[in-house]
Amino acid sequence: MTPNTVPRILDAILDPLASIQEQVQAALDLARQNKLPRPFLDTIQGAVANLDITWEALNEIATTLDPDRGQPEP
């Protein structure tokens, strides 16, 4: 496994993870609109926070391993 392989693998994970984050956030918004019980809202809000933390950590690792990732080719 080359050093650039890990950032590429992480990039392949980050896009779907961002989509999941959006869906869980939408579920939280819908739950709030429907005035669901506080424990239910807290659970979804915790999931949103954990997904955010996970995405940020994976993105930081990928950027640290390959600082030029996402930059256009010269």
C-alpha cells in the first residue's frame, strides 16, 4: 500500500459519509418539526455530532497524509 493509497481510500469513505450526515440531519429536523420526545431528539443529535467528528477526523488524516489532495493538477 503506497502512502497515497490511504488518502484515496479515505476520500472514497468521506463522500458517502457526508451524504449520511445530511440524511441524519434531515431526520433530526423532521423529528423536531414533529415534536418528538426529547430523548429521541437527543439520540439523533448525538448521531449527527458523532458523524461530524468522524468526518472531520478522517478528513484531517487524509489531508495530513496527502496535503496536495483535492488540489488541481498543474
